Amino acid sequence: MKPLLKRIILYFCWTFGLFRLTRYLNRKKLLILCYHGFEIIDESKFRPKLFIKKKTFHSRLEFIHKKGFHVLSLSEAIDRLKNHSLPNNSVVITIDDGFYSTYSIAKDIIRQYKYPCTIYVTTYYANKQTPILNLADQYIFWKTKETYNMLEYQKIEKSRILSILNEKEIKILEEEGFDIQLHTHRHRFPINDAASAKKEIEDNKAFLEKIVKNRLIHFCYPSGIWDKSHLPYLKSMDIESAVTCVPGFVDDKSNLLLLNRFLDSENISKIEFIAEITGFMDIVRNFIK
Ligand SMILES: [Zn+2]
């Protein structure tokens, strides 16, 4: 469906009170929200599905706050899911990858609302401290129509728009109450290759264990790619939960190693965000399955 048509239909459904009804019907379920990078210069124009503007992110949290959703930490949400004690309309906030902008932009907005938040950090570029190479190449081409441009690269390096948090920033985030968790070392999790997949988690964990004190037991599949063959490795490595990029709510029947999430970004309009958080889109998806 064309985005504009979808938004118009959603707007009418909202006007007729359907979102209020679906929020009530979905009240006992949990929605896990997922963010990636936060715009420092113009990244949301470059990759609108990967980045979000500061103003948009702020308006999302303001909506959650004003409309009385309950934001829980991931650990608390999982515990409450297990003992059937989730408060109505529960939400968990997660951030993938650990872009520098998680520290320079998102941190203060999240703290303003005193919301808990889990950050899944991929550590190869946290260690290397250069911009993420393939993203930098694509950004340079998007900006200049050239495959390589030294001046543009230097700007990317200096602004850190495509860089991952360094050790000091990860430490500060943890000290300020953020939950740092696993996302593989090289942002890949091979299928049907147990040794390489396990090594990705072990390297990721070894890097983060030097910095953070909390238990590293929550995992995010890189690029949301998962396979049933992954589940035994994750169990054997004492991973308690793993999140995918499959949209939808979580309930007490969900597999904790295959948790659904909604990926929010600059690409999502306000009415689409409201349709997701109130469960309207979840009910539509289940209806047309
Ligand atoms: Zn990722």
C-alpha cells in the first residue's frame, strides 16, 4: 500500500476510536521498541530506516509519557512476563548497535523521562574506533556521487555520525543506568556454523565484560537475521532473551529467544507509530495472516 494512502486510512481509524479499542485489547501484552542511530547532521535523509531525528525521538517518548504507557527495563519485563504480572500497556525501549549518537543525543532525552533502556552494542568498531566502513562508503556516495572522497570521509570521522561508542562512553552509559547487552562482535551471526556464531558472542562478551558490571544475558540478532539452528547455541551460552526485527507484540506464549520488536525510525510517521504502540497494526497483521 502507498504510504500516503496507508496514513490516510490510519488517520480515519484513529478518528473513529479504533486505536483506543485495540490498545484495550492488547493491554496485557508487551511492545519492545527498537531504535538505531540518532541524527547528528543529515543521516536520517541518508538512511531513514536506520536513523531518527532528535525531535522525532523526543516526540515519541513524550507520547509514551503523556498517554500513560508503562516503560519497563528488559529484565523486569521478562520477569513479569514469566509470572504474568505485566502492567497494562507495557513498553521496553531498546537501541541497537551503539552508535555514538546513542551517547551524544539519545542519552539525555531518555534520562529526562527516567526511562530504562537496553543498548545492544556491537564491538568490532567500538574497539577499532573508525567509522563503520560500508556505511561510510554508502554515505560518501550518497553525498558526492563518488565512491571515495577524502574530505567527506574526514567529516564523517570527525563528527562520528557513523561511529560506534568507545569504551569510556559505554562505561558512562552503564553508570547512568543504561543496560548494555550483546549484539555480536562483527555484526554477524552465521547460520549452520555453530563455532563461528558462538565466537561472535564470546568476542562481543569478552570486550563488554572489561567495561560493564551487569550480567550479559540479553542478545539482539544482527540485522534481525535468525534461524532455528541458533537457539541451542544461545541456550547453551545462558542467553536469557534474544530480540528479532519481526514486528509484533510479546506475550506469555512468546519464545524468549525470538522476541518481536517494532523498528521505529524517521521513516515512520506519527500516525503509524501510534497505530503500532496501540496494537492496531498488530491486530491488522494477525487478521491478514
Ligand atoms: Zn545491528
